[in-house]
Amino acid sequence: MRIVIVGGGISGLSTAFYVSVSTYIEHLGSALDADLRTGVAVEGVSHEPGRYTLHTDDGSLEADRLVLVTPAYVAADLIRDMDAGTAGRLEQIGYSPISVVGFGYHRLEHPLNGFGLLTTASARKPVLGVLWDSAIFPDRAPQGAKVLRVMIGGQRQPELARQEDDRLIDTAIRGIRQRRFWEPSTAGAPPCR
Ligand SMILES: Cc1cc2nc3c(=O)[nH]c(=O)nc-3n(C[C@H](O)[C@H](O)[C@H](O)COP(=O)(O)OP(=O)(O)OC[C@H]3O[C@@H](n4cnc5c(N)ncnc54)[C@H](O)[C@@H]3O)c2cc1C
């Protein structure tokens, strides 16, 4: 299992997988010699004594035990027929929406030394923060190039996270401009999701 560990994060060390968090899932599957299925959506669960049946978009699966680690609102839907009380409590758990806008630069004069910036509620900025991704994790951009991630929305301004792509990009640019560390440009770069 390949993990990137670099210094310079707020609490000292930042950690990430080289590829994605799927690395961990795949490693766990092979270490446990498990029958691993990924990319399969569970659409419903039924239960009879000693057995759960998972109804998926790729057929049914049977299991003795079931551990649900989906978001709470998904788990609520899946177990509603088995336990309406727990489903009701699960769906009361609130989630704050967040959108992430990424910018990639082949050339950027700013050295981007450090971690990035976080804004405070009292500062009333349109962005939650900007991570200098390629400074934190050097493998996130080709040699000499730089990558930033701008976080928008959260509990403070959930409506901003739900904007269309073009408005999100405008919000991200406004947030960066207000920090005055350089002038962002999206010329020639169509958004991709
Ligand atoms: C932009 C951003 C930055 C973050 N940065 C940090 C950070 O720096 N440090 C930190 O500690 N946390 C961070 N977090 C929070 C962290 O990502 C979450 O707390 C964490 O991922 C929650 O893990 P989880 O396993 O509970 O849920 P998730 O990671 O959301 O996993 C739920 C899984 O359920 C699957 N699923 C959903 N529905 C179904 C279905 N019907 N059938 C089958 N599978 C389904 C999904 O595909 C997903 O894989 C960040 C979150 C965001 C959005």
C-alpha cells in the first residue's frame, strides 16, 4: 500500500494515498482475502433471522452480518423497512454541502510555499479556504506545475456550494482575488467535473 506522507500541514504531517482511498479498500480486501465488490450501489436491504440480503444494481448478495458505512441519509433509506425508528434518527443527521474548485497552472510565479489558507466566519469571505495542493503533495502536479483547490460552501454558506459550475468558478476566483496573492485566470480551460 503506497502512502504519501509530507511535512508542512497545520498539525505537522499530511497524509494521502498515491492513487486514492480505493488503495486502502483494495489492500484490506486482499489482506483479509475478502470477496470484494466495488462500484456497486446497494438499492435495498432485507432481513430475516440470521441473514441479510443486499439488493444491488448488480444482483443480490447474502450476508450473515451487515455493517453500513454509507452517509447517514443513505443508510436511513436502506434500513427504513427493517427499523423505521433508527432510519428516522439517521435522517435527522445534517450534512453541510461543499464544492471544490480546482485550478491547475503550468506556470505560476507565486512560490506557494506552505499549506494554503483558511478563512474565518467573521472575515465573511466567499470561500472557506484554498489548499495549495501541489505544495502539500508534490505528486499532485507535473514537475513545475501547480495545483490549487478552493473550498466553497460548508455550514457557513451552503447556498454557495450548490451553484452551477460557472458560478462556482467565479466564486472561487473572487475568493482568491480577495486574498490578493495573485490574479487567477481560467482562459482556455473549460471546467470539468
Ligand atoms: C472537500 C473535503 C475535504 C475534506 N478534508 C478532510 C481532511 O483534510 N481531513 C479529514 O479528516 N477529513 C476531511 N474531510 C472529511 C472526510 O472526507 C469525511 O469525514 C470522511 O470521508 C467520512 O468517511 P465515511 O467513510 O464516513 O464516508 P464517505 O467517505 O462519504 O464514504 C461513504 C461511502 O458510501 C458509498 N455509498 C453511498 N451510497 C451507497 C450505496 N447506496 N451503495 C453502496 N455504497 C454507497 C459512497 O460511494 C462512499 O464510498 C473532507 C471532506 C471533504 C468533502
